[in-house]
Amino acid sequence: MNEIYYVIVAPIFFGLLGFVINRLRTEFDLVAFLLTLFYAIKIFIATRTQIISYNVASVIGIDFRFYADSLAGFIVLFNAIFAILIWLYSLRSMSKMPRERAYYLYVALTLSAANGVVLSGNMIFLLLFWNVLVFSLYGMLQVGKVYSSPAARKAITIIGVSDYLMMLGIVIFLVKTGNLNFPLETTILFTDAWLVVSYVMILAGVLAKLGTVPLHTWIPEAAKVVPASTLAFIPGSLDKLLGFYLLMRISYHIFDITAYIPLQLTLMIIGSVTIIFMALMALLQKDTQRLLAFSTVSQAGYMVLGVGTGIPIAIAGALFHMLNNVLYKSALFLSSGSVEYRTKTTDMDALGGLGVKMPLTLFTFVVAALALSGVPPFNGFYSKWMIYQGIIEMGGRINIWFIFLICAMFGSILTLAYNLKLIHSIFLGARPKELNKVREARFEMVVPALFLALGCIAFGIFAQSLPLRYLILPSLGYEIGEIGEIGFWSPTLATALIIVGIIIGIIVYLMGTVMKPRRTRVFVGGEIMDEEEARITGPNFYSSINSVEMLRKTYEFGEGGAFDFYNYLRGAAEGVAILSRDVIDRIIASLYRVVGRITGMIGKLTSLLHTGELYTYVGWIFLGGIAILLILVF
């Protein structure tokens, strides 16, 4: 199918044209993303009823082939959707930013490589596109609000090392099975220890892309320096789509982890630890983008946890949660980016009271935050509910299933807590005087976030009739049962009841003191404080958390780099460098001494020949002449 070539070639072809002809860049980019979306829709529709598979070339017995089934069609479609939304948002947010021209080229290259990863039917072919993504990620991270090279280096180091392990895992798989094509008709069982090693090494590359513990630390680092559009695109949306896609492929289309409980437990432990610890780290942050970065990592834990159960409903819930996470997390990054665009800060202590100034941004942010927190009837609740049910179903196989359930549910409580902190810090409370002239963000920035927020509402209320029926279940091919029988949750009825409750609450509120507001002065120690001194920010409201000694020490320990894989990697590399330097220095010093001794001996020998007598020198000249003559003759 030519559509496969188009979704890979079109973005980078027109992106390059836009880079070369800068005055027509917007037009070329629009053509690129619209064409990609058009052909992605065609692939999505085609893969609902058929599988597309054909070879491009065969080199030394390796088939470089494209493969598109319902799962690949689903991922390609949303690759294109999120790329065009990020591009639209970037038109205003990235305007006049240094290296803006290169930024759009990297966005186009990233989309091309991402589609190549999803449509590859061979692990070597996939690895080629996967490594192009490393290059494009490094380029995008270089386009920062401030100097961002250290964050880019950190990202490429962590991802580069994990991708190297992934490559070794693929090589081991080839040696043990003699096959690199996928999906396999008969999945591989872990009958050989080397196959377990192969899976774990490939898993390292997957988890780095998903951004789970301990390969996550480049994400909060990047959040300090790169714009919101970059965070929404990578790692907010594309990394989750690709990471989850490959996790599904290696776990259920190449290997079969349901037959090997140790690996299932490994995934579930990684998922649970990621959920809890990253949610706690998010709760303690004072920077909006950095908090959302830790939140992104935390939510990836639910996906890994769901896949690790091996239960169909939890796997479907994990895929649904991946899609939901991309929706509300992108909306949150873009909304916070709009706030930063108007206020020039992401410091929560410097924000507040912007709800009346930016009502559309408030709406998108609140909807996305509640969806992220798993509050019904939004989409995040439904996907988490499916994962909870899968964990409960594991009770017959794993006795400690309840620990994973507690971690997942407690993670939702922490998520709600830090989202309330965000909402209060940015949109509620007292507004600093310097923000009184703030107004709503530009149209190009509001529309993508609004579209995503409406998606959170629709995918929650109509979860059974829309995303599950037409997107999630067809992409997995699992028989979970009738759509209406999934769990015992009816979002439509619950939505109606929630709306009635909200209306009653508004009426009660209006009948109370809201119509008669009363302003009072704030006194401390008998002295009147001005408005700015009396203002309680979101971080201050949650400052009591820092009084919990264990949490405070853990946070300080983590902020110091104790949990940062990159620090250990860099430390090991520096140790090897120092050791190598000392060894090389010793070798060079030893050679120097040996050469010096030999030179000294030769000097002493030649000094003996200098007697000062004329006939001795004439004799040496005569012998030298004979030597030259012999050389010329022979």
C-alpha cells in the first residue's frame, strides 16, 4: 500500500522543503501534516478488516518489511492527530524562539520516524527508525527556553544506553530463533535463559521510551528548559504511543509473558514503584512543568502495570489508559504553556487567580486534571477501573495481588492531590498584582487544548460506545465479553447523576453567602499585612507535607540525584576514564624510561668512538662509503 510510504516520507519531505524555503514553511508543514493525517486515516480504516504486510527488500537473509495490523493502524492514526495539534499550538508559542526553523524540521522528522517504527514488521527495520528518533529527540531538546544542551545530553545518554541494550537483545533473539520478523504466528516461550535476557534487554529500550523508573530522569530535567509544545509532543504523547506499542509487541506478539510469572511480577513491580514514587515527587514540586513531567512518568506506571497482569481486561485498560494519558497530559502541558506564554513564569508561587483572566484555559486544565486524577465520569477513571479489575482477577495466580491494587488506587489519590495543588496555584486564590493585565491565550494555543479536553469528556461519558468499541478492543483482538458487561460501571447514568448533583450544589452555593461577599484585612501579631504578604500560594498550602520527615528526606535524597540512573552511569564512565588515564600514563612513563635508557646507552657507545685522532675518523668515513656502496649495489 502506498499509504505506508506516504505517512513516512511526506512529513520529512515537506518538512525539509519548509526548512529550505523558510518563507513558505507554514504552508509546507500544513501540507505535510494534513497529508499524513489523511493517509493515516486510510491505513486505520484498512487495518480494521485486513492486515497489510509486504517486503521492501531482503539483505543477507533479513526481510525489511512493513506490517500494519489493527494495533499499528490505531497508533499511526493518533501519531498524526497529535502531531498536527502540536504543530498548530507551536505556530504561536514557538514564534520568534531561537532555532524555531530547526524545531519544525525535527517535529516532521520525529513524526516520520515514529510512523516507521509502528509500521515496521522486522526488528532490525524497527531499530533503524527507533535510532532516528534518538537523533530527532536530541534536536528538539536543543531548542529550549534557556540553555538546554545539558538536558539534551542527559536524555541522549540514558536513551542511547538503553537502546544499545535493546540492540543486544535483538541480536540475542536472532541467534536463538533465527528470525527477526514479527508478529509471530506462535509466540516464543521462555524456555531458554537467553530468551529471558533478550526480552529484558529489549524491555530496557521500551521503558526508556515510556519513561518509567529508573530511566525517567531526563524528563523532569528537560521540563526545566524546553517549551510546553516539546513536552506535550515528547514525552507527553509520542513516547507513550511508541513505548506502549513496542511493549505490547514484545510481550504478546513476539514473546508470551503470561507463561512466565517472574517477568509479569517484574513489570508489575516497576509499574507500581513508578506510580507511587513519581506521584510523591510530583506532589512536592513548585514548578508547573516539572510537576507535570513527574506526573507523566507516574502515569506510565499504570500502563506497565496493566500489561504485566496478562489479564485481557487489564491489557485493554492499559491501552485505553495510554490513549487517555496522551489526551489529558497533552492538554495539561499545552494549557500550562499558555499560562507561561502570558505570565512568563512557571513558578507556582508567582501565579494565582488566573481563572477569571483565562477562562478557556481554566476549563481545559480542570477537565484534563480531573481526568488524570481518575475522577468520574472522565476518561481516566474508566481506564484505571479496567486495570483495577485485571489486578483483582490475578488473585488466583499471584497471592500478593492486593499490594498492586493498593499502589494503583493510592496513586490516584496522590494524583488528585497534586492536581488540586496545580489548579489552586494557577487559577484560584489571590492573584499577584503584576498579573492583573493577563488575558486569554491566542486562538492557535487554546484550540488544541480545548479539543483534547473535549476528548477527555467524550471518551469518559461514551467510553463503551466510542473508544472501547471502535479503537481499543479492535486493536487488541481480545475477547473480553460484551461491551456493556465490562465491569459494573455505567458512565452515562453516573454522568447524569453528577450533573444533577453539581446543579444542586450551585443552587445551594448561590443561596448562601456568594451574593454577599465580605472582604477583611489580615492581621498577624496585631499588624496589618498587605495583599501580597497575605496571599497563600498553592505550594504554601501543601507545605505541611514537608514536615513529614520521611517524605522530606526522600525528596532531598532524590533531588540530590540518588535515584538518577544517569548519575551512576556518568560516575561509572568517569571512573573508567580516570582508571584508563592512569593506566595510559603509566604505560607512557614506562616507555619513556625505556627509550631514555636505550638512547643513553647508544650515546655512551658513540661517545667512545670519538677519540679525537684523525685516522680514526678517516676509517669511519671509509667504512661508511663501503656501506653506501653495498646498499646501492643490492
